[in-house]
Amino acid sequence: MGTFVLEATGLVKSFGQTHALAGVDLAVRTGEAVAIMGASGSGKTTLLHCLAGIIRPDAGQVTFRSGAGGVDVTGLGERERSRLRREAFGFVFQAGLLIPELTASENVALALMLNGMPRPRAEEYARGWLAALGLAGMEDRRIGQLSGGQAQRVAIARAQVTGASVVFADEPTGALDSATSAEVMSALLHSTVGQGRTLVLVTHDAQVAERCGRIVDVRDGRIVGERAGAGAAPAAGPAAGPAAGPSAGPSAGPEVAA
Ligand SMILES: Nc1ncnc2c1ncn2[C@@H]1O[C@H](COP(=O)(O)OP(=O)(O)OP(=O)(O)O)[C@@H](O)[C@H]1O
Ligand SMILES: [Mg+2]
């Protein structure tokens, strides 16, 4: 079943009188895809942000385990959490948060350059990942010159290029039609669990959630249910996806970026 890459216990987070998280325990295995579902305002994004070290819970603990051992994410200071996010985690959001003035390849290369890789090498890696995600020939287009699904694949490339061991995605298909959404999910699953990495995804879309190995239901800041999805379990990657899988892309880990 694999080891736990993330383990959260007793997470509590309030914003004023709003109890966004009211005691959440969640353990995520290496190589697993977990979908978090729930009504608007139920605490999904807050949970994702606590797991990823973006915000600190009021109580509870998040442990991240890598080859280098376990890290108490909640105990880290702002700088260390920021470094952990840059080096070990990747992020894909609904709007992509790409920089519109930059090209596809510049957007992806930026993630590597922030980790210290020189620009020419970063752009070379970026192009490799974009090609692996089916975007060959579009590397020099600005984000506004791409379709929604293409732009989201650029965001996926950016989340992968640093060799992130966990990718966090918050409604990554929220702005897409169902056909494009299915394609983007294929790309996302292939480049994460297909490579033995871990995906934690928030979605309102049952079809998207079903493609994950496990679906967790959140209500009023608590986990109220859990079931298996149709997606592959850890160690058995999904079969469907883009013809040129990201396995063709470079696997620049943070150590390579040094
Ligand atoms: N920064 C904040 N300040 C104040 N309240 C917040 C903040 N972030 C979240 N909340 C509140 O906490 C609760 C949980 O919010 P959260 O964003 O986690 O919900 P969600 O499940 O992601 O919802 P959605 O599906 O609409 O994105 C909501 O009531 C929300 O209004
Ligand atoms: Mg949300």
C-alpha cells in the first residue's frame, strides 16, 4: 500500500467565528490520487492549504515524509514552509495562476529558475515537459493565445517540472467543459500517479473525482465519508492519457536544480 507521504491529525482552523476545519485526520499514501469533495464552504480549500503548508492550522499537525525523512510541516516557520512548497510540492489551481505576459515555456521555466536553475537549462526542461503534455509547437505562445485546456496543461507542466513529490490541485478543471476536463485529468494523473508521485485534488465534479483512487467527502470542516474511486490504486498507474506521456519529459528534481 505504500508509505504515507502526508499525514494530518486533528486539524482545526477557524476564521473568526467560522470553523473552516473542525478536526480533520487524513493520511495520504505515496503514489495515490485522493479527491476531496464537498459543498461550497465545507472547508476543502482550507484543508488543502493546511496540507500544503500554505496556511497554518490553529491546532493539529501535518507530517510530510520524503526520502530525507519526516518533516513537521506545521512546526516550520514561514521561510521553511515556503522552501518546502517550492521544492517538494506542485500546485495547480482553477485559474492556473499563470503569468499572462510570459510564454508557456517561460511560465514553466520560472518554477525552476526560482529554485536556482539558470534560464537556458530551465527553458530546456520546460520545453521537454510541455512536449510531454502534448503542447509541442505552442511553447512560445503567451497564455492568452492558448485554449483553457492548453493553459491548464501549462499549469500542470509548471507543477511537475521541479520534480514535486506531491501535487495539490484545487478545482483544476473547474473552468473547463467536460471533454477538456477529461483530457486535463488524464494529463494530471499521468504526470503524477503515473510517475509514482502523489496527487491531492479538490473538485466539485463527480466524474473527475471518480478517476482518483480514493474520494474523501468533507462537510462542515470534517471528513464525513470515504470511498474508493474507479482510478488506479498506488503502484498501478492509470492507462488512459496523452500519447506522449510525461515519462518522455525530463525529471528534474530539486537536487538537479542546485
Ligand atoms: N481567509 C478567510 N477568511 C475568512 N473566512 C474564510 C477564509 N478562508 C475561508 N474562509 C471560510 O471558511 C469556510 C471554508 O472555506 P473553504 O475555502 O475551505 O471552502 P471550500 O470547501 O473550498 O469552498 P468552495 O467549494 O466554495 O471553494 C467558508 O465558510 C469560508 O467562508
Ligand atoms: Mg475552495
